[in-house]
Amino acid sequence: MNPYESLPKEAFWRTAIADVEPTQIQNIWKPKFPLDKKQKIITSGSCFAQHISKALIARGYSWLDGERAPKGLSLTSQKLFNYGVFSFRTGNIYTPALLKQWLNWAIMNEPIPEEVWESSGRFYDPFRPNIEPNGFFSLEEMLASRNDTLSAIRNVFCQSSLFIFTLGLTEAWINGEHGYVYPMCPGTVVGEFDEKKHSFINYRYPQIFRDLHDSFNLIKKVNPSIKLLLTVSPVPLTATAANQHVLVATTYSKSTLRAVADDMVSSSTDIDYFPSYELITSFPFRGMFYQENLRNVTDEGVDFVMKTFFSCLGDQNIINAIPNKPASEGTYPVIKNEDIVCEEEMLSAFSSKG
């Protein structure tokens, strides 16, 4: 008798993968902890995280929205002004470094840099540059809006039992003098790029693990019982500033984030990982869940990931991720790919036309 004789069929490539139609792969995730519809859940992170929140809502789970849209605002305007996208109105948080920065400001009351971007008499928050597409009317309005977001971050983390965070990128831009992180390179969405002030960084494994570990510890300060569920976005980089081919840069970024996620899971009984990345990118699926641009995930791919997520949790309530009718007033629909709010995709506008 040897150890392999008692392993289940999902431990062997032939019985788990080669002999199975890809969409019928079973038991790919064994949740560490249960999830029911009464638990309050918050989501944040890369673009793909938006699919998770909408799927939770569609199935009747208690997704927390810390910054509800003003009454009477249309669904189109809600999306435009980043309401209902994540549990707080920060926009995409692509790196653990940026997550940690927001948590330090919201939970530890660390001072926030005074940097403000102004254009044509309108004011833009460097740390939420796309949150108000036309900018704020005044500096006071911008700061008041940011304070609302900081309050929302504190409130939802105090209330929730689960935080689902989607890791997206290793690349970022920082203020070289003071070290704080921007969500996007200055001068892309708004602002002006200054090579003397702004520095590119491609985070390495030790820093990413440390930032994510520190972030969870910060959250535990206000809610000791909260749990963390990690995912890795299957969406490749739009562009890289790492002086290498974007395919190589994407492989480094996703591989590193996936390794960090696994070690985070091993470090705590309160942290788990759901393999949305593997369900889209792994070669058994032969790229069938990508659109023609080989970057965006198809609606069918999102649907497959979400059905796998809930079936592994024991929830067999099958709801397609592509609804045939709009959501009623006051609710958020399960969004299609074209409805995803993704600041990083704006970088494609700077690609060479020649």
C-alpha cells in the first residue's frame, strides 16, 4: 500500500481532467469555511471582482454596499460614478499595497497626502481619479467625498463576516519622494506625469505577501472574526511598463499573485482561495472563455466561474450571469462584460497605432 492508492480521483490528471469535459470538472474548490445568505460580505480588488458581487446579489446573498447611490440616480449614472461597483467607492484596487494604504488611512487614521490634481477648474482625487468623471466642483467637495469613502471602509469591515479580495496586478506607480501608491499612472486617466516625481514599481513576492498580510491584520483590528477569501483575476495586463513583452509581464504578475495567495491560505485558518484564475486560464479550457481580444472574459466564462463557486459551496440555485431583464429599481443587475468598470483598460488608448 502506498499513499497514492487512497487518493481521490481529482488528485490524478487523467481522471480529474483528461477524461472529463472541461465544464464538468468537479471538486476544484473545497471551501475552508461555509457561506450562507445571512452572512454580510464585502468585495473589492481588480475588475473581475465586480462579477462576484453581482453574482452574490443575484442569488440573494448579503453583499454590503457601504456607499449607496443617491436616490433617483439611474443605473447608468450609478456605474458612471462608481456606485455599486465595490463595497466602497475607491475604484479598482489592483495591488495589496494600495489596499494597505486605504486601510491605514481608514482604520489607523494615518495622514493622507495633500496632493490634488486640478484641470480646467475641476478637482480630481489622485487616489480615486476616475470616481467622478468630470472632477469635483471644489477641493472641499473632493475631500468630503473621500471622507465618506473612508467612513464606508471602516463601517463595512466592522459589519462583515467575509471579505472577498481579487488580486489583479504587481505593477504600480508611486510617488518617488514620499512612497505612496497611485491606483493608475498619473497622466493616464487624469493628472500630469512627472518623471522626477513618479516612479514605476513592479512588486516582488516578499513585498506583496507582506502588504497583504499586513492588510488582513489591519482588518482584524476592527473585526477579529472576519475571514478573507482571495481570488486572482484571469484578465491579462492591458499594458506593461516593465520593459518586457506584455505576455511575459502578465505571466510574472499572475504567477506571483497566485503564489502569494497560496501562502496566505497556508498561513491562516481564516483565509481561503477560490480558483477563478484557473477556471479561465488553465490549458484544459483552451482559451475558450476569452473574447477575440484574448483578454476579456466572455459572459459564458463568467457564468461558468460563478456557477462553480456556488456549487462548491453547496448552493445549487442556478442563475445565469446574463439576465434577460433589467434589475428593478434599487437593485444592481448581474453585469455583462461591457459593464465592467476597469481603469486599467484605459491604457490601451496609448498603444502605438503604427
